[in-house]
Amino acid sequence: MNFTKKDQTNQRIERITMKHAVVGIDIAKDAHAAQITDYRGRALTPRHLAFTNTQEGYERLLRWVKDVQAKKGLSYVVVGLEPTGHYWFNLAHWLREQGVKVVLVNPVTTHRNKENRDNSPSKNDPKDALVIADVVSRGYYTEYNPQADTFEQMKAMVSQREFWVKQSVTYKNRITRWIDLYFPEFSQVFPDWTRLRSLATLRIYPLPSDLVNISADQILDTWREQGMKRVGGVSGVAKATELLSVAQRSIGKANVPEEARLEIKCLLKAYDEAVAALDAIELHMETLLESLPLTEQLQSIHGLGSMTIATIIGCAGDLRLYAHGQQLLRRAGLNLAESTSGRHKGQIKLSKRGDATLRKHFFLAVLCLIRQHPDFKRFHEHNVKVKGMKKMVSVFKLIGKLARMIVGMIQRGESYRSDLHFQAVA
């Protein structure tokens, strides 16, 4: 049978033949459940197999599958599983090493098909495994194709960076809360408490009561001891004097001084660790970027920072595998979805069925490009002033443009160039 690219579901169905054993696995942390069906969805065993998330459990699964293949005369096997959290990865990797074809089933697909066999919303591991095997036999799966090691390394680093960014934001918010509660006037002197001078002050004189009977010269000496250079001068003395002044009339909470000191000490230590971790991760990501062949092309788009490029590559993988920008948009959940029935015309929205991190950084990247890149600035102005689009609609339109631009550049092996006839069209 001949297929067009739009018939991908038919192609996936066609790959499941009469000689296939279709294995559905419901993933859990400690023990998994497996069911086997034929290509039409008929169960081939009287009951499911429960196996542990260990080497012995994996080997038990493979022996069970091979026994069923031998009894039923099936030559091929395809294993479908849900990419639930991180629990599925070790099993999928081990099965591929044994030469077993592994495919992935979206958990939403499993959830929406669980009533097909028994018309019941009941849920349990054996039933979920059978549902996964069913949807695989009907072609509702995606291929599991691990990336090259460099891309996998970048993906791991992007995940780590996202974690530590969230942690640092959490600590920043807690420290800001602490300042507002115990020394609200501190922000009048130091609007940005993350600066070296303000951090040094928080470590030694966190509370207004700590500044009683203290001179400006003593504060300057403290800043020097904290590693600051050129703490004196007019600005340094002025800051120290202003700090002493606001401390005398502070309205901050003063009935739990020791507990407040302990809290800010722990928060500052955790914040320093988060910042140090972020610096180390970003340095490693910069090193990885230098070894990737795609980096130079993406850097030719002025305004795309190295961390944005690293995140796009880490989340999307090898961009050379994409045939069109629409695939990249779908990967990020930025493709459009519409709900229409009869006379009802549904609103068109983003599907958001994809990588949330990739979606976030595409959005931030376009905002940055609109500010810094002359072409994207003109595209945005043309959309808003000439076409009458709302600003946010224009931003999402430019996200699609950026995705198509990136894939096109990678496919043709070109760097970004600004064509005059192309600048007025967004």
C-alpha cells in the first residue's frame, strides 16, 4: 500500500502484521504488568505477567514473551509502554539492547481508551497493560528512537538546569519574604538584594537590631571582610549611613530574632548552593554546545542565547531528523487544536500536548528576538500595525516562523540571512 506523509497512522498500523506479538506494559516504580495480544487485539495469555523492575524481572518478561511466540507461531514482537515519569527508561533501553522493538503510547490515549473492552471506567494495572497493547495494534503509538549520546547529555543537563532554576527562584522568593517580614526597609537601601554588597550585609547584619550601636566604618570593614573591593568612597559611606538610618526606624518583626537569623542563614546558604550549581551546569552546557554541529547555524540568529539554543537542542533532540517546522511545533505542543461539532464553532487553541520546557523557551526566545533582532522586530510591527493582530497573537505566529526557520536552516545547512524581499512578510 502506498502512503502519503499524512497517512502516518495507517503506516504504523501496517507495520503490525499477523506474525506480531503485541506486548503492552503498564509501568510502575517497583513492579510492572504486561499483557500480550495478537495484531487484532486478541489476548494470547489467560492472565497478565507481573515482573519486578530489576534485571531478573526483565529477563523473566523476555522468557515469557518468547514462550508465547513459540506457542502461537509468531515471528516478531513489539513492546508498547507509557513513558510514565522516569520509570520506563531503563526497561525500554534494556529491551532495545536485546533487539526488541519498543514504541511509546501517550498516557492520554490509554486513559481515553480504557473503556473500549468492558465499557467500564475501572482501572487496574493488568487492564491498562491490555489497553496499551490494544492501542499499539491500532497504530496509536510513536517510535522510540534514542538520540545520540551528545544530545542525550544535553537533554540531561537541560533537565538539571530547569530544576535548579526553579530551586533558585524558590529561595529568592523566600528571602524576599523574609526581608519584607523582618527588615522591610532593607529594600530601600538595596533594591536588588542579590548584589554582593547586600548579600554581605544580610549575612552579618540581617536584622535591624544588629545595626544598633554600629558605625558606618564598621559596616565598611565588614564588607571588606566579605571579599568586596573598593567598599569605601562616597557611595559606600552613603549606603552604610542610609542603612543605619533606616534600621533605627524599622517596623520589622522583632519578637523572634534568633529564629529569624537561623532562617536567613539557611536560606542564603541554599541560595548560594543553587547559584553555584547553575553556574557549573551552564558551563558544562556551553562545553557541550561547542561539540554539536548545529550550534553555529543557530547562533547565526542574533538574539538566541546559548542557553536557549542548548534548551531547544536538549528538548527537541537532533534537529536534522525533522522534515518540517510543524513537527518541531508539535513536539513543543505549540500546534493548533480546534473543537468543532455541527453548528458549534470551537475556539482554536494551542494543543499543549508536548514538551512544556521546549514550549516555554520558544516563547521566551521570540520575546527576546522581538527586542533584539531587527527582522523579528519588523515582523512583529508588521503583524500588529499592518495586519491588526493582537501582540500575543503575533508572538505565537512568530514562534511558528522561528520553528520553520530553524528546521529549514538545519535541513539546508545554511546560516541565517536577512533577505529584503522576506522582511516585510511575517
